Amino acid sequence: MFPKLFSFGDFFLPAYGALVALGVLAGMKISTTLGVRRGMDAEKISNLVVVCALSGLAGAKLAMIWFDWESHYSRNIGDIFSLSTLQAAGVFQGGLVLAIGVAWWYMKKHGLPFLETADVLAPGIALAHGIGRIGCFAAGCCWGAVCDRPWAVTFRNPDAAALTGVPLGIPLHPTQIYEAAAEFLIFGMLWQRANWKQGPGAQIGFYLVTYSVVRFGVEFVRSHAQGLVLGLSLTQWMSAAFVGLGLLFWRRSHTTAAA
């Protein structure tokens, strides 16, 4: 589509990077607003969002390299440091794992309650990820499998193929749009639920369950080099684990609210 917003000589502004940055800023605004409503320190929440964003990007890339190691990176070590790897969105669940771990450390260090703070972050995560997926679509990464449906998309920009490897001239499932639409819908539900009386963990539990179910389904029409384990991709197994974790948080929130 439009992997480069503008170019000047060899320099260009990548659409993916710009939209990820926009998503982080939007998510920070949402999370800070909700945090202040709950009496949390705005600066601590803003810093936490930045820390989570950076660790999430790193975790997503590391998971992508790990999942695609046998099929690609073991034979192309140099690609780890290539522009295409930097441009790729990576595996979101890998980023989520690292972001949760780093967030837990940050919250403990700064005296923030884990589940209550995670609830504040959940709507911002959904919004930021949705905007980031639009960036994926613009760049051409995370493309879908061949599609014969009326809503199939066909990439034709040579820059997209050069940067991400997306096949040109072939109708594909718009998997990036599937996820973006789902994330925006989840954000809307989380924003509405933010005013409800809920126990700690309700919001982050709701997010983990709903997004992970969406991602599990999208994997069936997404093109990638991951190997299958018992008929499912590694991302699908991670999604299933996050559904379990989300249900645990959700159940705990109901128990706490009822107490």
C-alpha cells in the first residue's frame, strides 16, 4: 500500500513506524486519563506506557525470530538486523509476554497495584494495537493467505515487497484489517466498561480473552512460516494460553467484586 509516507533521497519515513508511534501516544492518553480518574500518578502511568511499548516491540521481534528460526533465520542470520525485520510487526503475543513481565517489575518498583494498573492500561493497549495494525497494512507486513473473497486486497507497491516480502499481484486476506477492526471494537467495549463497578483484573482479563480469541481465528487465514504443533501454530498456542490467563483474571475480578 503506502510503506513510505515520504522519501528524501535514501531517507524515508516508514508508515508502520509513524502509525506505531501514533498508537503509543493515543494509548498513553487513554491510559493516563483512566489512571488519573482512579487516583493514580499520571507521570508513572505515562512512563509505564513507554516502558511497555518498548519492551513490547522488542518482545514481538524476538518471538518472530524464534518462531521463524528454523524456516528462515537459521540460514539467513544477517536478516535479524535487516530493515525488513525492523519493519515487520513481529509476534504480538511475544511482545505481550515481555511487556507484562516488565510492567510487573515497573509496578512493583513504583508501588502500583498490578491488576488495577493493568485494567487502566487495557483500553490503551487495544487502541494502540489497532492503530499499529493499520501501520502493518500500510507497510504490507503480516499479510494474509490467498483469498478469493470480494474483500481480498492486492499489494502492488514494489517498496512493500522490498521491505516486508509481501507477494505482489495476488489477492490476499486483509488480516491486518481484521485485527485492527477487532481491536477498535474491543477498545470501544473496554472504554464503556471502564465506568462499570468491577473488581481488579476485569478489564485486562476481558482484553486478553477477546483479543486472543480473535488472533486465534485470524491465524487460520494468515500467511507465515511458523511450524505447526498438533495442527496449530505457535501463535495459536500462545493465544490459547492468554485466554486461560484472561479467564483467571476475569474470575478473580468477579470474586473480589462480590466479596
